[in-house]
Amino acid sequence: MTPVVLRRATASDASAAADVWLRSFAAALPTVVRPHSDDAVRTYFREVVIPLRETWVAEATEATASISGVIGLMVLDHDQLSQLYLAPDHRGQGIGDRFVDLAKRRRPGGLSLWTFQVNRSAHRFYERHGFVAVEYTDGSGNEEREPDVRYVWRPGQG
């Protein structure tokens, strides 16, 4: 398994983090239509996500260039876990678990998040970490117009 460190993102991580987001979104949500172009996503990461949100990256620290670099990201926005994405070839290695543990330590009073209803693997993942589904929508409130679900974690829930 590739050694991985979790660290706060810096401005120089914006491009790699956006690329992870784009690859992960395409792999995990092939039926969900993205409302923004790849370039717009990269600009958003560079101008908003990295400088204005509490953004963390998972960085593979192996010396070989083919597997080093940013392989995951997590964004906290107040008490919301607003993004957690991993490069598709790095799922199932415990990195997401480490991100959720970090999020719980950073927000010990509780967390909420939204995920799409079609993302069943995300539901299983968050439920395994003690999150509880509290609201389902028809998607009219998100840019993708995709039905979603809000999850909440409170201390003592898991």
C-alpha cells in the first residue's frame, strides 16, 4: 500500500485537487450531469475551495512519480463536510476513513453532508461512520438537479 499523509491544502494543490475531483466524480457518478465545465471546476478550486475553505489533501508519498501526489481531498465548510473525493484507483485503502476521522476531530460538535441518492456506496460509507440520513430531496435545490440526501453525525453516534 502506498504511504499517504493527510495535510492542509496549499495554493499549489489546486490543480491536482480539481483533477482528483473530476476523475472521482466521473467514476462514482456517471449518470449525474455536471453543471460546470472542467475548466470552471479548476477555477473554482483555485479561487474558492483552496483559499476560502478548510481543505485537506491526501498525498501519496511514494518516491516514484507514477504514484506520488494528491490522491484525495476533503473540504470542511463550517459544520459541513462539503466534499470528500478520492482518486478512483485509491479507494478501499482506508484513506476515506482517515478523512472522516479527521473531520470528526476538527468538528467534534457534529457534522452534516449531502450526497446524491444514486451514490449508494457513499451512503454505506457514511452510515458505517455513524452518519444518519435525515432528509431526502427531489434535487431541486442543487445545481445538478439530482435527488440527494442529507446525512448528520453527532458525537456518540459512531
